[in-house]
Amino acid sequence: MKRSPLKINIAYLLPVGVLISLVIYYPILKGVVIAFQNYNLFNTKNISFSGLENFKLVVLDQAFPFLQIVINTLVWVFLSLILQFLLGFALALLLKKPFKGRGIYTSFVFYTWAVSGFAISLIWSWIFNGQLGLMNDILLRLHIIENPIGFLSDTRFAMISVIIANVWYGIPYFGIMLLAALQSVPIELYEAAKIDGAGSFTQLLKVTIPYIWPTIISTTLLRMMWIMNFPEIIYGMTSGGPANATNILSTHMLNKIYIEFNYGQGSAIGLIIMISLFVFAFIYLSLGTRKEDRV
Amino acid sequence: MRNVRSSISSIARFLALMLFLLFAIGPLVWIVITSLKSADEIYTFPITYLPKIISFSSYQKLFSFAKFGIYIKNSLIVTICGSFGAVFFSIFAGYALSRIKAHEASKRLLLILYFTQTVPSFILMVPLYTMVAKLRLTNNLFILGGIYMVTVLAFCTIMAKSFFDRIPQSIEEAAIVDGCTSTQALYRIVIPLVTPGIVAVFSFAFVNIWNELFIAVLFLSSPNKMTVPVALNSFISKAGISWDVMGAGLVMALLPTMFIFAIGQKFIVSGLTEGGVKG
């Protein structure tokens, strides 16, 4: 008896389907339910539906001003994203033309992709250390500052410090993705532009960017979603402090779950993140693809 | 004139490349240097840029006092179980997804896989923990490895599919004409052709599982079960961080991913750009 190929393919897919439904999708659904429940680890006998109570408590929380957290989230996401993108794009452009040792060079500059968020937070905490940090030492030696700065304990510097660590981490992602896209641009397009007298900057603007536009849209959107869901760096460097200066939605959620054990409110914040991401993705894609038509 | 301009631009390019390199590896080099200083030297001001005497005392403390060897072993168990499992399941699922491409169902399944990448993972952690706790399976490294496997499975499957997409179906059909069954064609002909893809999937799974902290914090309760990231997390106390032990611990935590990245970089890069989702 010969089994039909379709049946075999279904059999190959089944384990992954079952595992992902059980370990990812079922808990997500339960998590969404918990967002509408009064659910605290210290009071698990007393779990009950509470409607929108969790959302109300999160938004009206005096100790963690919601508006400030939302603004911090926007600053964290967009400043990190823009810097990661611009530097990653610059790196990709630099790497496009082959040079001696390019292979080994890319291994070094792309390695930060493989460092964990938590390890990054520790490495950069040490560099930004208020007394013994490398950053303070360099700035003092160059006479840019006269006294050491508490980068992570001063509300003025904490956000920019965690963003620098995040940019360090994110450059390889854009470098890798945009380099691949750049290498797919047909060389004839550049030759045609050269005949028309276009300089290298005009070529970048008129040939390269339009051609790789779909990659730019999809990578920035995915990276944006990813940064929004990425509390590790802030958790390790400042835990959202000082005085909420670096508290973003995902660290707020993490603190609710791991410190206060308030799963209901933690899940409510998670749901807020998910819904805002979907809304944003929808708007971004409809704007981004329309731009593509125009070009 | 033209020569002058092109040499200026190549110097500028060289300088820019050097700045990127300095920014990328500077922090890593700094941690390695810190780990090779004695504790006294780490805590003196002004700081020294190179150790006066190269000292391995931080590493000695790490492995004797902090028992780091156990944590490395635990992390290896979890990571190897998780990444081999992910490779195994994602090869079959990726192959199947690639071969039913024409079906509408394939697109829908892909969307279901992509969706898992956009959800904040913390929303599923507590329900997952209560599920596993009910079965009394927490604090078990193999169960943790299994959970990790599933957390990377969606992306690994997407990545594997993109590699199978490049192998034309006609190759299998030719093998079947020659008398192979379709299963034999998969094992003997197709899988050997996607070895780079398998390396990419494995490297991706390995790096992500090796680095994971928060699921492990939740699922492991006894100190002798801690993985490397959990151990590093436990070095942070209210009194602050002992940077000598932490520096050495970080270097040990980075070494395996450096090794994997050195071997698999080329394949990881092509896997990322094909699958295209996760940072």
C-alpha cells in the first residue's frame, strides 16, 4: 500500500502543530482570560472574574504613572529603532563592496546578535557604572565631564544609556537583513542611473531605497514589535528606574509578574501591548505599501 | 583629481568600518579584560585599561565558590535537548510546509507560526507554569529543554521551510522514478541537500535557548538546577554586583555562543534573511 503524499505531509506537520497549540497557543488564550481576572499568586484560592478592573488599576496606578510609561515606551521603541536602522543600513552599505577580510570582519561586527539581552544589560551596566565605569573614565580623560555621571541612577541619563545598549544589540539585525537586500539590487539599475548622471547619493535615493523598500518596511515593523516585547536590557540595567524613568510597558509587565506576583494586572498589560502592536502594524503596513505604489 | 577623491572615500570607508568594529567588540573586550584583573584592581580608581598582572582568580572563584561548572552542565543539557529536538521536528514540518505550498492551508499555517513571534512571551508564562506545576514537572531540566524547544519551534520551522523551498520537487520525483519511496527520497536525497539549513536552524535554536533567562527563573527552583543565565542573575544581590565573578561568568556565558556563531555565522545569516522574523 502506498500512502498518499498529502497524508505523509500532514503526519510531518502534526507534532509541531500539537506542541505549539499546547505550549504556546493554549497558554496565550489562558493569559488573555487572566487579564480579566483577579489573579494573584498569594491568593490563588480566590480567583474571580473582575471585568476591566485590572486595566483600570494599571491605568490609574499612582506609583507607576501610566502616561509616563507609555511615553517612555514610545521613546524607547522609536529612538532605538531609528538608530538601529540607520547604523545597520550604514554598515550594510559599507559591507556591500567586497574587501580583504570581509568575512572575518562581519563575524566580529555581527556577533552581538548572539549575545543575550540579559548579558548585554550586565556588560553595559558595567560600562555605565557610576564610579568605576569605562564610559565615565573616557569622558573624564577627554575632559568632556568634570565629575563622574551616574548614568543609570540619574533620571536624565538612564533612558539614553539603555537605548545605547539596545542599539549595540540591534545593529547586526539590520546589517544582515539590509545587506542581503542590497545584494539583490540588479547592477543594471545602477549603470542606467550612472548614464543619467546620477551621483552615488542620488543613486542611493532613487535606485537603492526604492528597490529595497519592501525589506525596509518589513524589517522595521518586525524589529519594532520585537523591541516592544523586549524588557531584558532595561530589567538588568535599571529595572525601570530611577523613579520610572526607564519603565516601559514590557518591564512594567515583568515587574507585575515577577515581583508583585500580580498575574491579572501583568496579563492586562500584555494584552495592551498586543492590541497596540496590531493596530500599529495595520496602520504602518497600509501607509508603507501605499508609499511603495507611489515610488 | 579622481584618484584623490577615491582615496579619500576609501579612507573614510576604512575609518567608518573601524568605528563599527570598535563599537561592536569594545564592550566584549572590556568584559574579558575585567575578568582577567584581580578583584583589587577592578575596584581601584582611576581604572586601568589593561590588567597590571593577568589574574585568573575570578575564574577560580567562579568555579570553586560559585560552582559554575554545574550551571554550565545544566545549561548544556537544556540547550542540547532543546535544539536537537527543534531541529528534528522542524525539518519534517518545514519540509511538509514547503511541499504543500500550493495549498491555501500552507499560507494559513505559516501565518499561525508567524503570529507566535509577535506575542509578548510573558503573557503565556504564568499559565504555562501552572499547567506544568499541576503535572508536578517543574524543576526538571529535560522538561525545561522541551519547553524551550517549542518556544523556538515556530521560527525554526519557518526557517527550515525556506531552505526546502530552494530544493526543486523534481529532484525527489526523479528519485521516486528510480525506485525510491517518497520517505527514502526525503532521507537520502533532500535532507543531505539542506545541510546548511539544518546548521542554521540548530545554531539559531542553540543561541536562543542558551541565552534564555525568565522561563528558567520561573521553572527551576533548586540552586543545583540553575542554568547559566539564572546563575548570573543570582549573582546580583541587594549589595550590588561583584564584578570580578560576574565578569568571568559573563565570559563563560558568551563562549559557547561565540563558538556556534563562528561555525554557523554564514548559515545563520542566510537563515535569518530567508525566514526573516526574529531579531
